[in-house]
Amino acid sequence: MAPALLDVANWSTWAVCAVMKVPQVAAVLAARSARGLSVGSLVLELTGFLVFLKYQIYYGYPLQTYLEYPILIAQDVVLFLFILHFSGNMKQALFYAVTFVGGWYMLTLQKWIIDLAMNLCTLISAASKFAQLRCLWQTKDSGQASALTWGMSAYTCASKLLAT
């Protein structure tokens, strides 16, 4: 692939990632409800993002290969807190925070742990999407699920495939 096209793919991915969860957060705030959104899906997504980020840092990959992940993680945390708040489960936030921070440090206790976790990232990511789809199917209501956020996610996946 031409270097100029790679640059466009990388920059556009970062730009889209910078605002990817904004439509989802806006929908939740506007409705003051998290109906149709899966906490389990977001937990899996955050897990995958954290594993990928930790792996990239652990093995010293260049920042441009994973720059979007801290941005996505921050947006997911905000969305996660709103979902917990509007579903009346804010008390669970501390449990999740401790679990994620503990998991972040445990990933690199042994090299095989981070390697195994990274190998499971695709499965974790797919499970996240299936969990959200299952929630939509069960509730029979798309609720606050944002098609724009899903569309931007599909774009960034495709552009990362081209860029890597």
C-alpha cells in the first residue's frame, strides 16, 4: 500500500476514534437511559482494548500503532459510567475499576499471560459485539444504541486492516 494512503488510513482512524463514542454518549444522555445497551458488552470491549494497549506498550511498539486505544478507553469509561448511572448500578463502578486496574497489572506478571491475552483479543472483541447484539435481541429495542458509533467502529476496523 502506498505510504500516502497509509497515512490517510492512520490519521482518519485516529480522527474517527477521537469521537467514536460521542454519539453513543449523547444518545444515552439525551434519553437519560441506557436501555438496549449491554454492560457485559462494554466490559468485554474495555478488556480487549486494555489488553491490546498493554501488549503494545509491553513490547515497545511505536505509539502510532496504538494511539487510538487510550482515546477509546477514555470514551468507553465515560460511557460505562453513564450506563451504570442510568441503570442504577453505580455502586458497581468501584468493583469494575479495581478489577480493570488489577487486570492491567496482572497482564505482565508473566510473559505468557500477556501473550495469551493478546491471542484472545479477537475472540473478546467478537464476544463483545455478540453480547450487544444479544442484548438488542432480548430487549427487542435498540434503545440508545447508536448506529453512527457502530458505523464508525466498522470504518476504523477496515482502515486498521488496510494500514496493518
